Amino acid sequence: MAHLAPDLDYEKYRKSYEYLSSAIDTSDGLVIDASRIATASGVGIDIRVEALINAPEFSELESASGSRESALESALYGGEDHLLLATSDAQDFGFLEIGQVIKGDGIYLDGVKTKTSGGYQHSW
């Protein structure tokens, strides 16, 4: 329930603002929120699974969920996280790079188009 007490380095985002071409919080789920950026921008996004697995927080998620597959499913399609997903043309400036913007549409995992359902679906 990170959305109740977010632990984000907002100053880091403020300092990087001029380099970001888009950003969204991932509270509805990484894949669905990435698809919102992709749709709004007319591009695709290719997420590198290995980058997620190698993220410092992943081992904690894996321990809590009981398996790597369950942890990955949670990281990709679960909601309730409060992190920012951003796109930028800039080189490394302190963010974890998990993928790239590509020509086309949709969300890809290691080059394979994936479902964009899952995550939290607003119903307004």
C-alpha cells in the first residue's frame, strides 16, 4: 500500500524535469501505465524483463510472493505501487532504465508484444 505513504525522491524528478519527455505514476500497474504513455505518444514501449529482475527491490518482491514468476507478474501487472515511469532521450542520469521507446504501438516484453490488461482499471 505504497500509495498511502509514498517514498519517492521527488527532488530527483524535479532536477530531471527538463530531460523527461513523459512521466506517469505506476499505481495502476507498470504495463497498463506504460501503455498509457505509449498510446498518448503514438509509440511502443519495450520493457526488458532482466532489468526488472535485476532491480534492487525485486528480490524482496520475489521473497514475499514465493516465486520469480509470481514476482514478475506482480511487478508487471500489479497495482498499488507508487513509482514514476518516465521516458527520456538523455543518457544515464540516475534512474533505473527498464526499457526503451520503439516505433509501433503497444507494450513488449523483450521484443514480444504482451497483454495490456491487468493492473487497476478505473471505472468512471
